[in-house]
Amino acid sequence: MNRLLPLSRPLLRKGRSRAELALLLIAFSWSYAHAQAVNPNIVLGNPCGVQPQMPQITYAAKPGDTVGQSPNPQVNGEISVINAPSTVFWELSPQTGCAGTVDTIQCAGASPVFSVQAPTGAVSPATSAGRVQLTNTRTITAADVGSSGIFGAQVADAADGDPVCTWQYKVHVTNDGGGWGDPHITTVDGTHYDFQSAGEFTALRQKELEIQTRQTAVPTASVPNANPYTGLSTCVAIYTAVALRIGSNRVTLQPNISGQPDPSGMQLRVNGKLVTLTDEGITLMSGGGAGATQPGVVEGRIVKAAGNAIEIRDASGTQVVVTPAFWQSQQTWYLNVNVYQTSATEGIMGRLATRSWLPALPDGSSLGPKPEALDQRYQDLYEKFADAWRVTDATSLFDYASGTSTATFTLDEWPRYAPQSCALEGQTSAQPATPEVAAQACAGITNADQKADCIFDVTFTGHTGFAESYETMQGFKPHGTGWQQPPLTARTDRSLWFWILYPWFWIAIAILVLIVIAVLLTKKTRTA
């Protein structure tokens, strides 16, 4: 409250109406609250404050990040105490993926990448010596993507040890993956390749998250150039639907499942039920689907993003951004699907297997180095690899119309090897554009790989709308390294003490007090 009052004085100048003051103060308080939203600090009280938001507050780092060097405490891995007496006593407890002692542990699986240190004995919470600190144990590399660990930080009043608060924290290494346009894949460890099969596949998977994509063959009047990474010249496909498992919930974004083209929009379903996405977003509660382990916990959120994109988040900080667009001449919806801040490592977009040119198979095995012969590369990629990651009726997350299944969307012959034609019987082939037209359409794309992919897509399909989708995706700004924004409300065990200790309670009180002060000052000024 003392921090808010001095900053409010410029708002209380003479001449403002009560309504103006109220709106300004609410806007100010909202911006203040928004800036303070990421808060890993432990709230000490009697009884102990309830840990907000999630079972674990998450710290994420990417390959190349240096942890513990930022001047911003919300980013640099520090954990402080709020409402502490003059001294406190810390203790760390290593859990899954972590090991160590009461004051120093290392986290992130078999090869730790994070060091977590806490002071011991009676220390002042107001000094840097009285805070928990995360640092690198070594340089974080792409091979560390997916590494994670959980630790508990316990703090007590050093005088008598009561109250004692223990909060859980998760540290993990993330990276960007995704696919767009014709399925140009970037794996979570940075390999860029084309995957043009037609059917439904597991794009990414980990314990509490799975992303599946539907790829549909596109007939074209010309045969595309060879992909630089695979060396294969193949016909193309596009994403036409996406399905996700987030905790116990299932989310799908698909065209009308009747099969009839519907230019008015894609259909969003949660656990099989058609829903409408409003500006308020959709909250995914545990128990919405099958297999909930923690009833009453929010597992994810679906929100609108810029450019008609949809963002789907999970509780670990993963952001799945989908950009749908309608291709009028082909009478079909297509999608860009990008994944940010993920620690998932299995699937089409997953981490490359050891000494392999492709991601690991579902059993963890490797297809080995890239073959010299192109026909063997084709067999590896579009037969062994593709079939291994195809979903089945038992594993599919998609919604289907009566009489249809995953087999309905599978075209096993696609893409053809060394094709002489990319035509499909009964379908109109897309006409190509000139490289000059494609380059002009894609001029605004700054990422080199995405720009090359955009030019490829527009050139061989003639559809400049692909460039617009790339630009929309390029404008999305994912949350970055550090303590993750906890966008998810977590618990149902909210006692009176929860609301007393929870920061939003005090922010609301501050807003009300400031409004009262503003009204009184305005009244006093008018009386004078």
C-alpha cells in the first residue's frame, strides 16, 4: 500500500471528476497487478500462506540461457520471503530429478543443469544472502531440452520455527518446435525438415501433454523442389486440424466434422463438446475429461491471440499457437501450428535420437544416420518413421463424424517417391506462382527458415495466403525465460486465510482505498 500511494499523487490533481479518478486508479492498479503477476516468492504467515496457482511454480530456461545473471529478480531465479520477521531459516528438499543437501541441490534429471542454493541458519530476508538462488551448473544445450526436476523450498521463523511454509518449484529446459504451411517441421532441438505425409500423427508428447496434427494432401500442378535437409522431392500436404490432451482434458480444432466446407470458421471442441471461444477464454479444469489426479486444479487455458490465432496453454508453461485460415480455391481450412516453451521431446517435432537424422521412434529407438541412397531416406522417413507416429483409433484425440475414423484421413501413398505428378483424381490441382510473386508475398518474413518455407509454399501452391499466416505467427511473442506466468488458478481449498494472504486481495483493497482517498480529496477541494 505504501508503494502505491506516492505513485497515485499525479492522478489526484485538481479538476478531475470522480469517475475519471476512479477509472484512472483502477487502470493504474490493474497495470501494477499485471506487472506483479509472476511471483515465485513464499508468503509467510500464521497459518502459512497457501501456495497460489499451480502444484509447482515453474522456472524455464532454454539452451544458451544463463540463469541467475538477470537484474530482474522475477527472471533470475531468486526466491524471497514475503511477510517475514527480521530473520528466517531456509531448507531445501530435493525431489524428482533433483539431489543434494539442505542448502544446495542440483536439478534436471540424470545430468543436472540447475544449481539451487539456499542459506542456512538465521538470515535476514531483506538481503540477497537471505534468498534462494538458481544458477547454471554448466552451459545449457539442445540436448538438455526436456530435462526437469522438482524441489521444495521450506522457510520458517528462525526464532521458534513456527510457522513453516513449504512451496514446490519445478525447473525445466524448454525449446521451440512447430510446423507451418506445408508441414515444415522444426524439432525441439532445432532440426528443420519437411514431413509431407497425409494422415494423423503425434507431433509432440510428454506425460501431461500430447499434440496431434492432421495432414491433408494438396494436389499441385507442378512437382516441388527437393527439401534441403531430406534431399527428397515430394508432393505436399497441409495441416487441416489439431488435437491436444492437456492433463485430463481433450481439445480439438477441426473443420466441420460433417465434411462439408464451411468458410465461416473452424470448430473448437473441449472433451467432445462444441464450444465458442470468447474474449474471456476457456479454462480447462481437471476432471473435465478422464484421468484427473488432482480434482479442482486448472490444467490449461484457451485464449484468443492476435490475427485470429488461438493460444492453448498448459500448466507447465507450454504455449501452442494455432493460426487457421481458409483457402478459397481449394475450399479447405489450413493451419499453422507452433509450439513454444515446451519440454516435450517425443513425436514428429521431438528431439533427434542419438546419432540419428530423425527424431526417436515411440519406443526410443533410432533410425541411425542419414542414408546415402534417396530411396532409403524415403523409406526411413515416409514409411518407418511416419507409420510409427501415426495415431490409431485407440490413440486418436480427434473428434469424428459417425462412420469416420483416423483411416478416413489417411492417404498411405502420400507423398509419392520421386513423383512425376502431384495430381489427385477428382481434385483440382493448385496452380503455381512465379518465384518473384512468392518472394514479394513473403518479403515481410524475417526468420530465414520460415521465409524459405513461405516462398516454397506460395511458389508451388500459388496461394499467397500462406504468407499472411506466416506474418501472423511471426508477430506472436511467447513468454520467455524465467518464472513462468502462472495463468492458471489452482486450488479449491481456499480458506479465509487464502484470501487474506493472496496478493490479489490486497490489490483489490488498495484500489478501493485509493478511490475513497480520491473522492475525499476531490470533495475537500470543491469545498475549499
